[in-house]
Amino acid sequence: MRVSMSWLTELVDVGVPARELAERLDMTGTAVEAVHETGESLDGVVVGHILTRERHPEADKLWVTTVDVGDGTLRTIVCGAQNFDAGDKVPVALPGAVLPGGLEIKKAKLRGVVSEGMNCSARELGIGEDHEGLMILPPDAPVGVPFAEWYGAGDTVLELEITPNRPDCLSMAGVAREVGAVLGVPAKVPASQPVESGEEAAAACSVTITDADLCPRYAARIIRGVKVAPSPAWLADKVAAAGARPINNVVDVTNYVMFELGQPLHAFDLDKLAADSNGRVAITVRTARSGETLRTLDGVDRQLRSDTLLICDSSGPVALAGVMGGESTEVSETTVDVLLESACFDPASISRTSRSLGLVSEASMRFERTVDRTGCVAALDRAAALIAEVAGGQVAPGVVDEYPAPLQPRLLTLRLARVRGVLGIDLGAEEVAGILRSLGCDVEMGPESLQVTVPSFRPDIEREIDLIEEVLRIWGMERVEPTLPGGRGRIGMLTREQSLRERIGDVMRACGLNETMTYAFGDPRDPERCCMPFAEGELPVELLNPMSTEQAVLRRSLLPGLLASVSYNQRRGVSDVHLYEMGSVFWTSEGRKQPKERTMLAGVLAGAWHPPAWNAPAVPLDFFDGKGVIENLFRELAIPKLRVRACDAGHLQPGRAAEVLAGGEVLGWLGEVHPAVLERFEAHAPVVAFELDVRALVRLAADARPFVEPPRHPAVELDLAIVVDESVTAEEVERAIRSAGGKLLAETHLFDVYRGNGVEMGKKSLAFALEYRVPDRTLTAQEVESAHERLVRKVTTSVGGTLRS
Amino acid sequence: MGVTEELLAAQAEGLAAIEQAADLAALAAVRVAYLGKKGTLTAVLRGLGGLSAEERPAVGKVANEVRAALEAALAKRHEALSSAALEARLASEAVDVTLPGRAHPIGSRHLISRITAQVVEIFLGLGYRVAEGPEVELDYYNFTALNTPPDHPARSLADTFYVRDLSGDEAAVSGESDVLLRTQTSPVQVRTMEREKPPIYVLSPGRVYRRDIADPSHLPQFTQIEGLVVDEGITFADLKGTLDHFVHRMFGPDRKTRFRPHFFPFTEPSAEVDVSCGICDGAGCRFCKNSGWLEILGCGMVDPNVFGHVGIDSERYTGFAFGMGVERIAALKYNVPDLRMLVEGDMRFLRQF
């Protein structure tokens, strides 16, 4: 909402500078988005007279004009606007002028023609939104006079953000009332009573409302014999100051009164409405019938939906109720008699129509937020009187006022104790009553509470709490002394799952992985691209209105997003990539409403842990770096039985693919991503990745590992190198060693895997360091020797290996 | 020359040899030469047998003194030479301490989760718990129970992501579905109030979704932290005190807050909270668009209608709620110029924090 300070001061005695008012409004709930100064920076802009207009020889869309700016020399100015003719008067910015947007005007060549200034639009001068063409000034504008002087500029415009609960502030009178309440001064409500003459309005028109819920009130007046012409300067200025384009005196009055009082009005050319044999127009307010269309003021043919509310005459639709008038009945230069509408429509209905047609107007915006139906006739009277004033004509006696759903005044009780209880401040009854009265309420004092009658223009005040809000707003949030809740004992703490998730993140980072965050959206092709098909019965979660086809579903795995990040880094020359993410994945199934969500932990590793260093070579990352991360994680979460088992998985390279298990339960997978998958993501192999179910990790995590006393007696260390078939896994051999070692074997540790010289093809040598020890004494050499011999025998037999010589 | 003289001469010679020994090996050779089995002193002492019983004690005493003197000199020289040898070795082992160390790189925490954790910690200290809920929500929890009117633009397909509902239910709202990606974490608050009785002190951080095209200042997916307090005697003053405390912990004790009345469907009275600009300290600069203030929070007293939806007696209990965007705080605290950096996974960005 644009509020001109000069207009505002006509309605309320502001008495403080605009900046200070802006601050006060900000602090009482009316956000001021911007404060524009107009006129102030218009030095060098003068009223000019366009004498000639010719096509630019080099450019179809440009005009070369000759302009008289009153200094005795004619200037050539090149201009791109299309809305003017030779003879028009326009604002001209001369070289040296700096326009409000910061544009400095210079003498410049435009396509070969020297332009000695600029013909300006209202927006370029910061005094309106209109940018469709030059600001055409009235013919009597004095050539050569500084524009600001003639325009009476030097105004300040506040751009207010009006929240949806305050439709009353979508008018100058409403803003003035709010400003009055904020500053504690009275505000005026502009009103006029037209002088009536001629035949009764009721003789010229009737109104029928088919649904009072959709149209609670429709009032009309007839004005005969108007002379449509450009508005006088005061009216055009006001309309422009509010941000609209002046059109003609009749339309400008309707806009003016809308900006002034918040009541949208519409003027029909009475002669273009279908009349019966008595010359009487029958206005009907109804919803559209199937197949009906209407060409609106903007020249667009509109297909009407069955819920579109229409204003009709006996021949059919003539306006979209509350949104936009029809072209065929609009007021034009030839209009003589006018039917002026001041009505009220259902906000939801207007909102639907406006949205379905993609048509937002000043009127629809106000109706969507509720217009005060009690004010229809006052606005109608004011507009009729003003039309008669600026366009001549006679206002027909009487108002045709269909008002099937009168608004009942709302009476609320405000308990003073409740004010204290909600706000934590002590206010006296008088103070509270004073604030509410300044906002237009009628207040009756009681000992403990106030009886408050809410004004009709405040549909948002429905309950006691709404009154409390008003009191706080005007009294001042800033004045409330901060306290902290007392309350009974309470303990702030994370749940077990939440703190374990923190710990999982800690471990990932300690292992060298960097946390990232990718989109929860996924590409529907991801399962196929990753060779990670949905399980039987699982379905992707589909978005009905995605931003793009690449983000049309919710992800089922964190892997695609992480692979995209690997690729992002690699394409930018960052080859060492260590990322992890903890986030939700989603899937659904037939018959489900809300999909399933699960928090997963995933990581990707590519390149090396670090670039080559002076004292450490860069070691390429592989499967075992990923496994190491998982080993650390399980250790830190005290999950005892980690197992990693080879598996087949389409997204992983065969032979470097594994399932991660604990206690027989599969928690996720680990492996090197299949090169074919990487290619689809434009990532370079190898990329090690894993993905684990966080809830399962949390469930299996123990609070602590059991205490084991550190050994007091020395161990005997022996090595064992055993040659086995390639198909025998390290896990099998180690298990055989543990079972053969019995109680004397305290530790085993694989320290070498060897293939090559001295080891037959198809076989490998696994070398283990064994520690023999019992907790209560030192073992004798003999005990160890015989135990080791037994172990070697058993292990070689059970895994089919031989001792490496 | 008498034995005594021989002894004294050997002593003088020996001391000189010790003094001249250049290293530990040379010193060991000197020891052997004088005190060894075939050493000079040993040879002289061997000659003691030829002396008379009267001479022997006196010569023996001299011999002992000579031995002691040599031993002492040897020990002293040994210490000097060993410490010199140690110094020499250590000197040869000196390194350039400015060479980089050998560290396994430690990973960094994402800016958003780092800030979230900071906020959580502040409110844990005030006795809050952390509540979580699904990211795919029902219209009821995301809008209706939060007092959002049926025709509110936020519910439109242009603003909110809707998800295909496979339950076969007739959708009651917004055309095709009443299942959506939550646009705020407030549904968690509704679910908490349904599940628990006051006193309630919860914080709900989480991901939320809105149909915004990704650009430097918008992401279709971002992170919100909301707080909710429901208890007896909770006032607007308590809300102010709580958020003042938060701002001071989060941004520094010198920062000021400002509460501006605003409108939200689920709170009344509602306010937007600004923190004084940290760059210009409130004087006005480009960063704060000359206002001296940066908007960081929305808040208000829980609307009685919201209590009505979850069956909490709004006469007995009052409460407040607040919400903030973590990405916005990140942008303000770290001056991140483009929010899209947060979801790209660029190692060079992530490793900065």
C-alpha cells in the first residue's frame, strides 16, 4: 500500500517527520517496506512540449522528437515510448539530471542520433508505477517550469506492508485512523453527500442477488449527463500517488474513492447495459453458467468457471464481480450516463476467481481480504458527489441498495486479568479503554472487564485475544520488560537417539568425512541409474507439483545426491572427496497415505585422504578405507558384532561389494560404486560408498563396552603364515584360529596378505600375529609351544591350508 | 727415580692424556693405558712388592691418590665428552619445525547442522527438549491445526509441495492431495501438544520445503527451528526474555533485539524479531540495508484456536512459539552470499567451517 504523506496529512495531523512515522508504524505492526522521496531529486526535470515526432531512421521502435523546454532552443530527444503524440506535454529530464533510481541523464548518441535529454514516465520520476509510456501532462502544464514545482512534488511516499488481517489499512482513511491511534491524535473520515436531481435511480435500475453469502450487499447509483475527460490535476495526482494510472475523470474518481475509503467501485456505461422496454437495467449478481465467456477491460476473453461470480444484465455477464469490469460496458469518452456500483463480495470466492484467471486487481486484492459492507453506501455517495464535481452530470435521487446480509456488530468482553496473564504487564482499565477507543471501538467500563463493541471495519477482531493483541501493539511491545518463564522443574536433554546421532556425526568427522546436505528430492530415474531398484511392494514418493522433472520424487537413497556432489567436486578439480550425510529417505506403498521415512547415514570417499605430502604419500582410497570408517563407528557406538559380508549389489563393483551386518541383521551396504553407475553421474572411479540405517545403529548401540582388566602378565607372541585358496576368506581363517586357540590365545591380528613368489597361483598367504596369554599367570614356553602346534594343525586342516615355509 | 716420583709422573702424564682425549673411544683407550691390567699405574703398583714395609704405606697412599685423581678426571672427561656427543647427535637431528605436520584430516560439520546444534544447546540449557516429526505431513498438521484458513495462499500448489496420496482417500483440500512436504516444523509442535500434557518446552529443528526456485537467497528445501512453550502463567514478557537470552548467546551479549508486531495465523499477539546489525552496530550500513536491524525470528503467543485443536485448556495454560530459518542465520553470521552453496557439497566450501 502506497501512502502519500501529503494525502495522509489531509486526513490526520501527523506532526512528526515521515521517517519517524515510519519507525512508529514499524513498531506497531504496520511494516514500512520503503520510504520514497518524490520531487526532491527531480532537479533538471522540466515540463516539456513535444513539437514533432518522427520515426528513428535506424530503429523501428524509437522516435525522434523535437522538444521545447522553454529555454529558447529546441532539443532533439530520442524516445522509446509509444503512447504519445506531437503536441503532448511531458516531463523532460535534461542532461545533468539524476533521476530517483540513480540514473544520470547525459547527452548521448542513440543509434546515430544525438539525444539531448529524456522524456520520462511516472515510474522513472519515482511518482508512480506506470512504466507503459511517458507521463502525459495536462495541456495547460506550463512549458519550461521545473517539473517538481508544477507537480507539487516534494512528497514522501511510504510503502506499507499490510498483513492479511488488516484489510482496513488498505485505504488512506484506514491508514489515517491507524496513524491516529499510534500517535494519539484524531483522524478524519472523508465523506460527501451528492446533490440529487432528476429521475429516481430505482427507475433506471434494479438489483437481484442470487446468493447472499457470495454477495452480501450491492448498492448502485445513477449519474446522468457526465462529460468524460481527463481528470483535473489534483485527482490525477492523488490516483498516481496511490500507484494507479490516471484514465479519465469518472474512472479516476472510482479509483480515488477506493484508495481513500477502501471500497472498490465500478462505473458502467449505463447506455451499454441491456435495458428492458422501460429503459430499466436489471442487474443480477450470480455465478457463471456453463460456457459463458466475458471480454474483460484488458481485452482478454475469459472462460468462466461455474464458481465465478458475475455481474450480469439481462443479456449476460458484464463484469467479473470484484475482480474486473467487462470491456463492452466500460466508461469511455462517449459515455453520458453512468451506473456506479459499490458492492461487497465473499473473500474466498473472489480469491478463487482471481487465482483461477491469474488476474489480480486493486479491487480483487481488497475483496479477498474483506471489505467493510457497512461502508458501501458512504463510498458510493462520496464517489457520486465527486463525479458530479469533476465530470458534471446529475446524481439521480436514491440508492438502489440490496443488502440481504447486514453485518451484526460484534460485542466482546475483555478481562483485565487476562490482559495481564497473556502480556505480563499491568495496565489500568482506563489505559486499555483509551487504546481500544483510539482504534474505533466502543468501550463500556466494568470493574473487572471491559465490554467492547468492535467497529465494522475490523473483521479481524473476533475474540478477546484479538483485543489483547491490539492493546499490546499500540501500548508498545518495546515497553514490555523481559522475564524468563518460571515454571516447575524441567530438564533439558536429548533423547538417546538424538545424542547417538550426534555421536555418529562426531565419529564420521573424526574419521575425516565432511558433513554435507543434499536435496531430499530425487530424480525418478535414480533407482535405474544407480541400479538400486525398489524392493517388492515399495513405491517412490511422487510429488504432484515438482519444481522440475529431475526433482519429481523424494529420494529413496542418499547415494545419488552424494554421487552428484562427488562429480561436482571432481569437475572442479577437487579429487579428494570425503563426504557424509545423515538424512531422510522416503518410500511408500499401495494404500498408504503418509509415506515411510527413515534416517540414513551415507558416506562417499574418492581420491586420497590427503594430497601427497613431504612426509606422506597420497594413498588412493579403496574399499578398506570405507570399512575402516564403519569399524570405527561400530567401536564408538559399542556395537559388538560387526560383520561385513560379500554380496551382489547392482550399484557396486562386483567383488568389492558387501553388506554390513550386526547380530545377524543387515544394517546397510558398503563397497566401491560400480563404474557404470559412476559414469552416469559423471564421476570418476573409484568411489567408495556406504549407507547405513541410523535407527538400527541406534537400536544396536550399547551405552558402554564392558570393562576388561588390562593384562598384568606378559604375552608370548608368535606369527603364523598360512597359505590358503583364494576362495578362503580372512574371516574364515581368523575364526578357525580363534576356535583352535582356545583359552590361551588372547589376540589375533592379520598383518600381511601375500601373493607371488613362493606362493602358488590361485593361493594367498595370510600372516597373523598371535598373542598367547592367560590373565592369572605367565605361560611357560612349553605350554605355548604345544598350544601353537595344536593350533597350526587344526587351522591348516579346517581351512585346507599349509603353513608357509 | 723413586716409586713416588714415578707415580706422580704417571699422574701428570695421565691427566694430560685424559685432557687430550678427543672422544669417548680415545678416553676409553687412555683408561686402559693407565688403569688397565697392563696400564702404567698398574705396572708401577706391581713394583710396590719390592718396597720395604716402612715405605709401603706412604707410597701406597700416594698410589691411591693418583688412582683416585685419574678416576675422577676420567669421569669428568667422560661426562663432558658424552654430553658433547649427545649434543652433536641432537644437533644433527634438528628439523625444520615449520614443515607441515602429519595429521589424518578431521572432517568438518556442515554450517547448517553446526548452527542447529548451537541453537539446540542454548535451549537445552533453558530446559527444552528436542521434538521431531515426519517431513511428509498431513495438511491437517501443517495448516489446519495451525489456524491457517482453507483458502490461504500458502496452501496453494504454487507454494507447497504436495505428494501423491495412495490411500484412496478423497482429498479434502487443494485439489488432489492432503499429503504434503511440511512447510514449517510447526506440525511437530501440534503433534507434541496432542501427545503430551503441559508443561511443554520443546524445540523442533528440521527440514522444511517450499516451492521456491533455488537462487542466491532461496532454496526449495531449508532448515527451520521452532520452539514451543506451554505452561501455566506464560506471558509475552517471558517470550521476550527467552528470545533476548537466545540472541545474546547466539550473536553476542552486545546485540540488541527489537520486537515488531506482526501477523501469523497460529500466534496472537505475534511479532517479528530483529537483532541489531553486527557490522554497523545499529547505525545503518549496506548489510542491514541501512536499517541497523536484521530480521531473524518470528514469534508470538500461541493462538487459543491452536490450543483448541489439540485439546489444551487455553484458560488455564498460555504459551509462546517462535521460529527461525537456519539458512538465514548462516547467511547473517557467515555472510554466505549464495544459499545454493549449502547443498552443492563443494569440499572447498564445507571445509571452511
